[in-house]
Amino acid sequence: MHKDTVKGSMKDAKGSVKETAGKMTGDDKLRAEGKGDQVAGKVQKGVGNVKEAARDALKH
């Protein structure tokens, strides 16, 4: 597993927590930040997966 995949997963999870906290407190800014973090995390996970696939392809 590539480090970007792990970092992306962590960012996605952090965003989910922020979004939930924003919903519970009625804080639209926190909710939006959470959604943004989730998107950034998903993108970073995708980049990590592509890097891992490229590395695996070069090994074989």
C-alpha cells in the first residue's frame, strides 16, 4: 500500500468526522470543510492507487 493511499484514507476519515460535527452543531463552515477534506482524501487515495499500480507494473 502506497503512503498516499494511507494519507488519503486518513484525510477522508477526518473529513467525515468534521462533516458530522458540523451537522450536529449546525456549523455550515465546518460541514463544508469536512466535505472538502473527504474529496481531497479520495483524490489522494486515487493517486496512491495509481502510483502503486505503476510500481507493480514496472516490477513485472
